Amino acid sequence: MAEQRVLVIGGGISGLTAALEAAEAGYEVHLVEKNHYLGGRVAQLNKYFPKLCPPVCGLEMNFRRLKENPRIKFYTMSEVAGISGSEGDFEVDVKVNPRFVNDRCTGCNACTEACPAERPNDFNFGMDTTKSAYLPFEQAFPFKYVIDAGNCSKDCGQACKAACKYKAIDLDMKAETLKLKVGSIVTATGWDLYDTSKVDTLGGGKARNAITNMQMERLAAVNGPTGGKIQRPSDGKEPKKVAFVQCAGSRDENHLAHCSYICCMASLKQATYLREQYEDSEVEIFYIDIRTPGRYEQFYWKVRDDEKVTLTKGKVAAITEDASTGDVTVEYEDVLAGKKQKKTFDMVVLAAGMQPSTKDSAIPGISLTPEGFVQPSALKAGISAVGSTKSPVDVQRSVQDATGAALKSIQTLVRR
Amino acid sequence: MTDTETVETTETTETVEKVEKVEKLIQPDLQFAKDVVAAGGDSLKKCYQCATCTVVCNVTPEDNPFPRKEMVQAQWGLKDELYSNPDIWLCHQCSDCTAYCPRGAKPGEVLGAIRKMSLQEFATPSILSKLVGSPSGLLVLLALPVVILLGLISAFGNFPSKLPLGDEIVYAEFAPTLLAIDLPFTIAFFFALAMFFLGIKNYWGAMAEGKKLSGSVIASIKGVIVEILTHTRFDKCDLIPKRKISHMLLLYSFLILAVATGIGFAREWGHLLGMELEHPLYIPMKILGNIGAVALLLGLAIVITNRFAKAAQLGLGSYFDWLLILVISTVAVTGTMAELLRIGNYAPVAYWVYFIHLVSVFFLFAYAPYSKMAHMLYRATAMVFSKMTGRNGA
């Protein structure tokens, strides 16, 4: 008899969907997530396609499904350390890292208020800081605080503990390893944003007001570091003239050899954030090719027809900062005009690409492509991969893919 | 005829012209693209026109910049567009473009291949271009100086077996200066000069057709000479270490060796006219010759080391590149060895090393208009032309 359980690795939109679909079909599911919250990259977006709704609308619904379904057991702050066995009978080692906050946490915020130490806020891509005892964002699920031990000295932990009247803080928590027995596995480990400071031709991360597209999402998000007001990092000035630099690392064999699929749409979308916030703003998008697959083309037309939006063919290959004003100058060849030019902007958004998470943290026993994606054809029977684990993809296609993978993983259980 | 009709006629003519122009533009010469690939530009088709190359290039003018434009022209087979302007030669193959190219399309290597094809198209007779252009021609090219020199030596000189071993080595007894050296080398030199003249004339003609030239030729040439002697454009190359130094070493060693050769030639004629001459190592001719040789060897060592060190990133280079590097290396190494062997009085090898030296020098001179050596004149011509047409950045 096969283990009647599915393991889903990754709690982003793909993994959540796969887990919920399998559970709602009546199967037990273990969901393992590296972060201390579920929702993955979608949670960091301001709005997402196709409906341009904020992530709350999609995630909220999924969290509700998850809360109501007793068949799903999820582990945050957890990583898969090893997979053994075969289809129908896998044994998986899962390392669960300490949160230092137990289930008694009510989310009262007392520990944050009392905490003396701060940490860079990775949820906002380093644009602000949080206390070392914190909740990453208001809608975080599970709604439980966490202590960043790396940025919290001993006294700091004690201060948090003393402030918690619910005895929810347990500074003695240790990492533990669980052994999960499952019949099938779905990997949905998603992507990391490519580190654009590695790209010499884009200023090597030196220009303060050359931000990434994900930072732009956070700037525009109501729960972001500026409360949704788009302002540039160096001085808080309202950026009225903004450049978007496409293929910031993508389609470049020195960086990411693949097309990251979503960045053209992301920049077009972010152009609308800016145009909606500042009526007198101007946007210029520098591209090699504008790639808006399928029906996204219509969104492209809409943005293109805004007379304050200019699309210029030519990849930006030099970025410099004016140290006194903070303005950013980009250098490019206007290919259609045949002119090498420089132009100065208040702010530049780098359309950084997707690097598969497995590139830096591979799942033991799972073969990868040279770019670091999971190689679907090399997966063992009983294991399937979903969404951007295999290739860059958008949310709606990830979700469809996840539903398909849930069915596949159920078939594995039923077949045996 | 009414006014309306006139207008219509004009419009029709214009439309026809436009259509013809467009047809010409989109008519691809696929063979040309294949030839570029064969000439060493095998990465050509990887280019997707992002223009990173143009931006990272520090030597391009800003208006109508290169090398992105050249990449698409080559892909489309627009041979005339490529050959009839100075741009492919304004490129100094710093290879910054190749290093940053996101597709591995190696614009530096592709432009190098196009330059080879361009100079061989303008050079005449074309049979020599073909022989120099591919490894299959190498034996024929080598056979010519070997046969000529062996013939002259057997007619007028002495083979080493007939020379008294153990005595001082006198290369002139092996290959008599006047008949075995001056005769063939003067002919080779003037042949090369004449062929260079014809090739450059063809190139200038192709560039100048229908274009407006301004500015004085003399002033432009002067400016270009100063630029070449100071190697200012090489300063703009970011990536290859010491490229300016190695290329300058090569240029100046050639100039120094040319002066030394000139002095030698004059002394020899003095000798023929009855002057008694000795050639100790401390006379200016020898000092210059030796300085030239050391500079040449050093320059070559840096060039070759750089080629290998950067091969993975920038490409190893084509047969055409390596033919010149190897010929010059042979000239430098055998020249230096011939001198050392003479001083060391090691006769069994010395004469044949000297013979290889003569063959390689002949090779270098006689085939210069068809080999990469020709870059010096084609590039200089392109630089003069760009000055006279107000091409900025030039």
C-alpha cells in the first residue's frame, strides 16, 4: 500500500494551489515552506496579472481554503534535506528551523515594540528595516511573529520574551529534522530575483536610484516601505521621469541565459503605477524585444498608446549616477534611429529576471538544467515540478500547472 | 498635361525608386553571410540586435555607431554597405563588445572576419587573396620563396656543405647580398607596394563614390599619423591588458627594424662602391636592429599570451590572424637565432636558420597586401577618410 500522502515543496502560489487541490480531492498533504510565511513572491507584489488585483485577493482566498482543510499540514521555516525511496514510498527529511515563537502568539506586537534590535527588511528588498522580532507584513499567514536570531543578540531576545505576556516566545527552540513518509512529491520552489549588481553594464548596483522591478512593486504597494507612494530611495523625491531597463540580466549568457517571461509585462504594469500616481510623469522603456505573450498583447497596446510612455528599441548597457543630484543616466543605442545616446532620469527601474531558487539551493536528488531549473524529464517517477521551478512563468499559468501536478501526484497514489 | 498629372508622374517615379531601394535592402546575399561565417565570424547568426556592443564600444562615433549595424548588415548579406564605408576599420577589435555580448555573437571576431574579406576583395590579383586566405594555400605560398631563394643560392652562392666549417660564419657567402637578397627582396618589396597602391585605390574609390569630402588630405593624413604613432585609440580599449603596449611594441619594432635595414642597405651599396666596412655590434645599425628584435619578441609574447589567456571569453582568433602572428614570430625568432648562432659560430644550423629567416621575411613582404599585415594601410586609409567626411569620434 502506497503512502496516501503528497509532499509539496514550496508554499508560494504554485505550491499552495497544488497542496489545496490535492487536499480538496481528499488526500493528505504536507506543505514545506522555506520562509516563515506562505504566499511566496505573489505576497510581495503590488498588483498581479491577469486581473491586476492586489495579492490579498488571491492569497486570502487560498489561506481560507487552507485553514478550513484539515488534510493539509504545513511547515514554515523548513527545508527539504534529503529524499529517499521511490514512487509511492518516499521518505523525506525536512529540517525545521526555529522560529523562537510558538503557537501561543496572538500577534499583539508587544515583542516588536520591546525589541531593541533592527534588521534589514528582506520582504521589502532591503529598502527599510524592521525590528528583529517582527511580522513580515500585515496579512502574513501564519499570523505569527518571528525572531531573527541572526540580528538579535541575547539581551534582545530576553527583552522580547519579557514583553510577551502570552509566553509565546521560546528562545530555546532548536532546529529539528522530521521524517515524512509520502507517496508522491510536487516541487514548487519558485524563483529568486537576479542580483543586478552583478551586471557591470547596468552600473553594478552603484546607482542608488536604479532600483529593481521587485523594489518598484514594494514601493507601489500600500503595505510597502513608503505606504504605496512611489519615491526614489536616495532622497524621497517623487520620480517624474522614469526609465525601465528591460532584460536586466535576462537573455544574457553572462547572467541568465533565458528570457524571464514576465519582465516586459511587469514593466508595462509598473509604468501604469507611475502614470496613475503622477499625472505629469513620463516613462521610457528600453527594450530588445517587447515580449507580451498571448492576450497580454492587449495590455501592451494600452500602455503603448499612452503618449507619456515611450518605447525605445535598444538595450541599456551603461548606467551612471550623478552623485550630487542622485539622477541616473542611461546609455543606449536608439537602434531605430541609429544613434548612440545618453539620457538622464529621476529614477531607473531594472527589469531583473527570475533565477530559479534551485540554482542556489538545490533539492537533494533533483536534477537541474545548466541554468538551475528543475529538469522535468529527469524527475523520478512520483515527483513532479510546477511553475517557475521549471521555466519562468506567470501566476495564472503557474496555478494551472499546479492543478495539473496535483492530479498527477494523486494518480501516483491511486495507481499503487 | 495638367499639373495634377505631373504630380502623379513624379509620385510614381518616387514610389518606384522607393520600392527598388527596399527590394535592394531586403534582398539577402546569403552567400556573403556564409562567407563571413567561414572567414571566422561563425558566431554572426547569434546576434539578436540588442545593441549592447555599440554602447560598450569606446571607439565608435555616436552617430550611426558600430558594431550592431555591421552585425545586421552582415546577417542580411549587405556586402556593399559594409565595404564602402570606413566603419569596419575604425573598429580596433578591443573586444569589449565580445566580452559583454549577451549572446556570444562575438562582434569583434565578426568584424575581423569582414575586414579580412574586405581587404581581400579590394586586393589584386585575387588569386593571391585566395591563397593567403585559407590554410590550403599555405604550401604554394611557401614554395615560391623557397624555390626562388634556393635557385638563387645554387646559382650565385654556396650551400653550407661547400662552405668551410669552423671558420667565421658569413651569411653573404651562403646567400650573396646583391643577387640572392637584394634582387628578390627589392622585387618583392616593390610588388607589394604596387599591389597595395591598387588595393587602397579600389577601397578609396568604393568609399568616396557619391560622398562629399571636405578638409585637406594632407592635414587628415598628418592627424592620422600622429594618432597611429601615439596609439590614442588603443587607450579606449578596456579589456585586453597591455594591448596598447604590445601593439605599440610591434609597430615601433617594425619602424626601428626598417631604419636598421635602410642603413644596412646604404652601407652595402657603399661597400659595393669600394668602401671598406666592418659590422661590429656597436654600430648604430646593429644596435637598432637588436633593440628592434627585442621589442618585436616582447610584443609578440604579450600578443600571444593575451590571445590564449582571453580565448574562452573573446575567441582565439582566425587562421588569418594567426598566419600573421606566426609569420612575424618566425621572422623574429629566426632573425634573432641567426645572429646568435653566427656569434656562437654554430655553422651546421646557422645557415639553415638564416634561410628560414629569408623565406619568412619574403613571405611577410610579398604577401602583405593580402594578409592581415594590410590592416595598417586599410585602417589608416579608413581613418583619413573618416576625418575627411566629418565622421565624429574619429
